Amino acid sequence: MSAQPVSLAIDRSFAVPAGCVVKTGYVDVFKVRLACRERMAVGDVAAAYQKVLQLGDSEQWPCPTGQWDKDIFELSDGRHQWIASVMLGKTHMLVSWIDKGKGR
């Protein structure tokens, strides 16, 4: 196993209440709802497209964040990456959310 360089592209931070756990998993890109539907700058989408393209089969970390609404994932941060993933024909993307259930 060879060492691979690590780079941090984006600061995606959110407050995690005490007793909660942050979980990650893959979500079907067609089961995502955008929490923010404001206009997007073409340059921001193009930059996200280039990042997703360069990653290939790998996923970006930190990953987009959101919350579950039944079986739909509501994306609160990462809409440019979602658009780029759809444009590139990806079917799934790595996301994170706060699980308000009890931790360990």
C-alpha cells in the first residue's frame, strides 16, 4: 500500500451537540434535495466540477453535510459538488450528518 498525499480543499464545519454522533455514508444523487435553492455562480460550479473530475472514484473530505428527511437527504452544504457529481454521471456521493441518537 503506497502513501497518498492528503489535501484539504474545503472547510465544512458544523456544531455537533453533546451526545450526538457524526455519521457518513453514500447517498443516491437522485435522492437528494437542496436546502439552499439560491442562484449558483457558474465559476463555483466549474470549480466543483474540476475537483470532482480530478478525484475520479475517490470522494472529497470533508464531505457535503445535511440531514435525513425520511429517505431523502437534504443537502445543506455541498450543492456545487452535488451538481458536479450529477454532471459527471456519478450515481452516489459521500455525505455526513448528525445522528441525534445516543453515542457510545
